[in-house]
Amino acid sequence: MIRRGAWELSSQVVTPNTEAAILARIIQSEERELTPEVARYLLSMKLPSSDEERVQELSAKARSGSLTDSETQELDSYLHIGILLGVMQSKARRLLQSEADFARQ
């Protein structure tokens, strides 16, 4: 969602030229066609376990109210990338489902 020149991805607004905002614009571009091979690859993507553990640590600190400013930014980065990955994977699932529906006809 665009809000006054910025992307709103979580509790923080991402300014127009952060990595997450740039990647979001690339993902949301309709100029490129997603292939089934790329869709399957996107669906296989996930955070490495060390990053998942770090997100859990930061989330626990956030719930207790003890995050530093840099940890808040780090957690927001994880959240933004998680949302973007979710959008990409949703597009991938839709493509593969439509391919399957087409093949059944």
C-alpha cells in the first residue's frame, strides 16, 4: 500500500528508496511474467534457521519492551522482507494453481 510516497509494510513506514521498498516495487511490477519454474523456486524460499531464531529473539524483546533502536530497525527489516516474500509466494501459488486448472481443462 502506498502512503504519501512511502510503502507501509509493518508498524514502520518504509521510505521510498530502502531496499525493502525498492524490492516491493520490483515485485509489484506487472511487466515481468512469472514462470512456473520461478514460482516453484519462490515457494521453496524461507529464512535460514539462524534468522528465524533471531526473529524470535527480537520478537520476545519487543513483547517485553526492551528493544533498542537498532534492534527495532532489524526486526522491521525482517518483517518487511517476510511480507514481501509472502506477496511473492502468493503470486507463485496463484500462477501454479491457474496452470493446474488450465491443464485439467
